[in-house]
Amino acid sequence: MKTNLLAVISANAQRDLLEKDTTLHSLLVDELHRQSCTLALVASCSVSDLAVLACEGMFLDNVTAEGYPGARYHAGCRVIDDIERLAVSRACKTYGARYANVQPLSASIANQVVIASLLHPGETLLGMDLDAGGHLSHGSKVNISGRHFNSIPYGVDNDGLIDFDAVERLALQHRPRLIIAGTTAYPRTIDFARFRTIADKVGAFMLADITHIAGLVAAGEHPSPIDIAHVTTLCTHKQLYGPRGGLILSGKEHCKVVEDSTGATLEQKLDRGVFPLYQGAPAPNKIAAKARALGTAGGYEFKETARRIRALATCAADELKQLGVKVQFGGTDNHIVIIDVLSTFGLTGIVAQKALEECGIIVNKNRIVGDSKPVTVASGVRLGTNSAAIRKITREGMRDVCTAIVMVLKSVTPRSDKEYSLDASIRETVNESVRNLCARFPIPGFEAAGEKTSLVHTH
């Protein structure tokens, strides 16, 4: 009866939208069609499970739930408390953690929480340089992590791997309070244990940001940092196929006293860092959606998808190299492939991104090591296989995609760093190939979305 009631409410909501706001409804149909008929190869994207979307669209946001289960600032949170406890339990089970906070609205906020909880403004943190594959929230000067704290960047060596000798040298020189082991555009396996050894040498906390490899870690396809780092952060929408949001986890050191004056433990500092330091009331619908995503993580199908993620990325890197493309870092161990389009095709990243989008292949421009172009232009392109894996695209299909990518980029004539022309026949040919591929490998649950129709099922 309860299940039927939820289905009725969901159907009524869609019908209400169609009847009362045809303009917005039409735009949503357009976006659904676009996602279904184009191939997303953006590393920071994936496809949310339909059950996750159902949780996000429910009525849980009707409840204000500042605080934590059993200690809210408003009444009416009994069921919300149970939902949050379920999400926490599943997060700990999925990652073997002993502490989880499921309230962060994004992984970037989760990182800010950790930094602000463990450091005072002006103290030093050591994080990966943006051009080497690091993230804005790891100390970039345009981000709060680099403005309010003394941020020291580390990079990669001549082989494209994290330069641990430099990391240790910088740590001994600057004595950071926090070392961040995490990336956003680094395709190789991360040696978390080596980061911890360096952190211990200088008495620093260690934060592992596994946002881009969260699914691989959960599936055992990448080493886990949970009991190595003091704190681990991640997002739930890239490889967990959940909602956009963040998690903060800790392993065996969750109860470590980190503030002598008050006796506060690590988990206490982190909880207070989320609320009230950085966020007010959480988003209960997001927490429910996280619980749903975490409920599938680690299962057989999830592990199969994780293996496919890596297999498709390796296939793409190998095929692109075979086709004469300069692949950064020599290849990949995860879902990310970075290609140097400036050296290979004489194109900037933004031109390559726009040209490929015209042909139905969605990627993102990306700076490369030693890039001379600004971030809005870039010299590289980043590919990712999360969405392709959930579509169950085969290796043969991925090789066809790589051939299409090279075909498109070879047909581009650059006019400037941002302007170009594209051979119309190539555009038409590749678009048709991509549409056919997407029809063969539809987004699960969206099989009927190739044609523009109403979001509401009518009889």
C-alpha cells in the first residue's frame, strides 16, 4: 500500500508539472532526449539510478532537520533520523569505515569542512597542483582552501606519476598541518600508504579525497585509504551513481583526540564542522538518495560495472595511442584518460570540446602538466568512462568511439584559441554513429527516451 502511494504521488507530480508549466516540462524533455542520444564521456559525470532519482524527487525536503539523528533542532524528524542512520550505516559498511557524515552537499564542501575543522586560518596545507591533476578544493588560490590557508602545491615527475620525493621535501620544508592525497584529473593508482608515511614524519593530518575513484574503491578495484588516512572524502554522483552530494568518512582513528584543550575527537570535530560551521539544515532527499546508492554499492552488478569502468578506460587509452594521440601520464589505472590535443591536433581543449559536442560526444577541456593555456582554454581534453560503463558499452564500441574522436579532431580547422570550423560531412556521419551507438546501449531505465515525448506516461 505504501509503495503504491509513492507511485501515485510521483505520477501526480509529473502530471502537475505538465499541466501547470509546459515551458519547463518541454525543457526537461529536451534534456532527457539530449542525454539519451549523446555519449557522455565527462569524467565527473555518471547516470543516477532511477531509484535514486525517485528519492531525490520525494517530499522529504518538506522537513527541516538541522542537527543530527536524536539531536535535531526541530520536531518531526523521527523518520528522517532513521533514513540518515540507514545512510550512515550503509556508508560505513560499503567502505569499512567506523564514522560517516552523510550531510555534506558536495565533496568540495566536505573538503572545506575537513580543512576548517583541523586547521586554523593561515596554517599550511599541502595539496596536488591543479595542472598536475589536483582539485580546486585542495588549495587552489582561486578557492577558499587557497585563500584562507597557506597552500603549498606538489606535482608529478617526468614519468607523470606523483613525485613523492618532492612531496616529502616540501612537507619537511613547510611542515603542513594537513596533507591532501587526492586528484581530479590523475589517471594512476594513488599510493595512500606513502602519503601517510610522509604525514607522520611531519606530524600532519592526512586527507584522502577519493571523489573520482569512490566506486573503484568500494568495488575493490583501487586500494582503500579508509584506515590509512585520518579522513576520507568523496562524492556520491560520479561512481556510486547516486545524487550529487558528499560524504566524510574515517576509519580506525575516528575517535582520536585532536584538540587537547577540549578533548574533542576527530569525529566530533568533523560533525561540528558540517553543522553548524559550514552548513545549516541538510537535504533529507539527498540523504535518502545516498542511502539508496550506498545500498547497491559493493554488490555483484556494482562490481561488474566497476570492472567495466576500468576496462573501457584502458581500452580507450590504448586505442587512442594506437591512433597517434598523445595520451598524458602514459595511460590509465582508473576511469580517466587525458589527451594532449594541442600537441596531437594543433587544437586547444575548448575547441576540441566544442567540436566533439557538435558530433554528440561530450567531453571536457582540461589543463595538462605545464600547460601554457589558461583554464578557460586549456591544451587537453579529459575523458571518463563512468557513463559508458553503466550503458554497458563494449570494448569494440569504445574503440569505435575513439576512432570517431580522432576523425572529428582531424577534421577541425582552428581559427583561434576558441574559434574553429568543422567539416559538415564528418559532423553528420559521427552524429549518426553516436545516435546508433546510444540506441544499442541505452541508459538503463531511459530506453524509450530516444524520441521526444512527455515525461508523463499516458494511456
